[in-house]
Amino acid sequence: MQQALNHQYRRLRLILGDQLNLEHSWFGEPDASVLIVVAELKQEASYVRHHVQKVCAFFAVMEQFAQALQQQGHHVLYQTLDDTAEYDSLETFLTALCMRFEVEYFDYLQPDEYRVSKQLRELALPAEVQKQSVDSEHFLLPLTEIDRHFTTGKPARMETFYRSMRRRLNLLMDDDEPEGGRWNFDQENRKKLSPAAVAELPKPLLFSNDVSDILQRLKRHQIACIGREQNVLPWPVNREQADALLQFFCQVCLSNFGTYQDAMTANSESDWSLYHSRLSFALNAKILHPLSVVNAAIAAYRNDPEVNLAQVEGFVRQIIGWREFIRGIYWSNMPEYAVHNALSATRQLPEYFWTGKTRMRCLEKAITNSLDHSYAHHIQRLMVTGNFCLLAGIDPAAVDDWYLGIYLDALQWVELPNTRGMALYADGGLVGSKPYAAGGNYIKKMGDYCESCHYSVKQRTGEGACPLNSLYWHFMAQHKDRFQSNHRMRMLYGTWNKMGDETQRAVLDQAEHYLKTIGQL
């Protein structure tokens, strides 16, 4: 992508790979004195070991974004890895550009990651260059208002926040009350897929974006990646494709989204996608605006009799509730949040997280889906891989890096509170009032993974017993002093206490055996 550039620019504006919002106020009337810079940087491609589809998707959508701006008449400098290879950091790259074009002003959109925000905030440019940051105009709760809803180091609860956002945005409301008389239909959104329902799962809408040139650049610059490589990328890389995926969700998936949003199956070619929207990448790269996504879903609910309130409320809750809530937790608690380890977990992440080669069917499916597609739905992330890491006491730093690297939609602002907070309870309860721990019975209840597993979900001890069962009770016993007074967990400890010393000892011995051989499960 080439464009004739001059040296008369007064202002240089940086757009990061997750700031691709064509509707930003920056992009109104083109200004010949402004140069917009979009760049592939080794720093961003390698700060963790990313899934190859993730890097390809971000680079592809960045290039499409730059082309769209050029077509609107903006002056754009798109820099590939080939162009930026000589620069060892974002700072040296930007300093060189400011000097090359002799600009007076350097502008950037407020980054969503603390790491990049700090880097740009501390950026030392030539003395004659003035620097300023502006809002990305994407999130529904402005960064300046986060401290009204969140307090550093204090627990926050999503349901309270979600209700305030519903009122603020007047979504699914009857005056000041929730439409249908209930705020939350989560209890109705936990249904298991029957064999008949599995057979009816829709094939996901996939795209055919050629990323062979990007793959060659990654190899040329020795960017180490994980996951399944493919020359044709199935994810949306421009607004047109993202809109098509949104419409597909509203027309095909939304009518069953809520009902089966927690379900899991291994018995379909669509087992990785189910009825999920798969819009998180488009949202997190800012190709789509969250309010437009929510409004499209609500419009489908209003116009399609097959879509009921429980389906659309569950989706709205994910977008304006959970997504915005997690961002609030992140920004109100960084940078300390990134090192929280309340449960003192130190065990290494097993090798099968990089290969999927484990006899635990639930883990094998969730990890293999992740390696194949750079995607797994939220229950696979939370209650399969996340739950296992919680019960096994895996070091949160290792889990962070895995989640941040493997998922297409993973950026630190959304990954970190979901991992250290929701999945691992490493934040000591800032996100959740209790750990999301579960034994094998939860997996059996929500899916069919257990039917074809090497281990028996019915056994707590003995040869072939499901590891999650004994690990669950081992976790509860290990952290009894912390959790036994939690009102949501008292019944669990009552059950544990009724088992008797002999049964307890057998369960703990089984768990200790599995922990010692954790890499061989």
C-alpha cells in the first residue's frame, strides 16, 4: 500500500492496532497537514507469544483500516514489519517519524492497555514537538468516570454496575424499571444441548481473507507464534465483514444464544462456535461500536418473534455489563492488579496447554479449539481451562501469558481481570465474591465431554477418577480458612465435613497424586 507523502505535515497522529474506529471524530474532513500513522511493530507482535491467527488478524485489519482512510482522502503512512524492523521500540520509531516529517504536534488515542499507555505517556520526543492524548470514543463508560463506579483495591459487583449502565443508556427499560420486570435472566441461560439440539447447531459464518503475505513477514522477522497457521483467515478484517458477522448473529444465532450460552459439546463441527456471536475481536479492535452491536441485537428482538427477552438480555449483559465492568476493574486497579496472587499459586502451566495432548477430554477440547481457532467461548475459558488452573494452583503469571497470547480477542485490559479475577481468584475477590471452582459434575451438567473421556466423572478416587473431583476438594481444604466463612460456600464445607476423616484423606491423597503427575494427565 503506497501513498505519496510530503514533508509539510504539522501533526502526526498514531493509531494503534486496537483503535480502528473509522467513526472517530479525527476522521471527519481530511486535513492535508495531518499524517496518520498505522504500524506493525515487533514490540506488539512479541511481548507475549501470540497465536498466529491473532497477529495475522490484527495486521490484516490494520491494513484494511489504513486503506479505508486513504480512500476517504486522509494522508496515511502504513508501516509493515519490514519498514519498522530497524526500530527496537515504539519510542525510537515515533521519534524518528517526528524528526523525518518535522511535525509540531504528536497526537495519540488513549491506549486501553496500561503498558502502552505508560509508554506513550512517558514518550520523550524532540523538545519542539507538543504531545497530546485524546479519547478513543469507543467505550460506553468514559475513562474519566471510572472512579465514580470503582475504588482502587475495593471489590465491585457486576450486577450493580450493569443495572446502572442499563439505566444510563436506557436499554431494555420501562421508565426506571427493567423490561419484563427482571434485570437478569441468567438462571434461564444455562441449558445443556440435547443430541437433537447439537444436530441443529448452525455452521459459523467464516471469511476468506488471504494473509499469506503477513505470514511471510512473520517468518522473515522471526516472530514466534503458537496455534494453527492458515493462509486464509476466517475472521472479519474490515467493517463490512464485521457487520455481516453481526447480522448473522442477530438473524441465525441470537434466538438460541441465551439458552445455550453456557453449553459445551464435542459432537459437532460447530462445537467451537455454537450460538456465540464471535464479535469480540471486532469489538476489541474497535471495528464495531458496542452500542451499535447492542442496538442491532435489540432490534432483532423487537422484530423477530423467535428472539425472546432472555436471549437478548444475556447478550446485552455481556456487552454493556461485563465488558465495561472488566475495563473498570482494570483501570481502577492497575498496575498493582497485574501481580495479584492472593492464593499463592506457583505451579507451572502443563505442556499440554500448548499441544492439547491430555487425556482430560474437557481440557483437550477447550485447548484444541483455542489452538485451532484462536478462540474458545467464555465457559470453556472460565470453567474448563480457568477452573483447572485454579484448582491446580497454576501461577497466575503463566496463565495470563497463555490467555493473552492464544486468544484473538485478548488484550490486557480485558484478559487480566477475567484471568486473575474471575478465573483464578488471584485478586482476592475484587471481581467475584467467591472462586469459580467446580468439580467434574459441572462439566457433565453443561456438556457431553465426559461421555468420551479417559477419566470417570463419577469417581472421586481410584484408578481413572476424574482429576477435577479430587482437585476440587483439595482446593477447598487447602483454602478452608479463607473461604469457610463465605456465605456462598458454607454448604460446600458442610458437605466436606460430613465425608469423614477416611474419605477426606483418600480424596486428598488422590489429588496429591494428580498434582505430582499434573503434566501427565
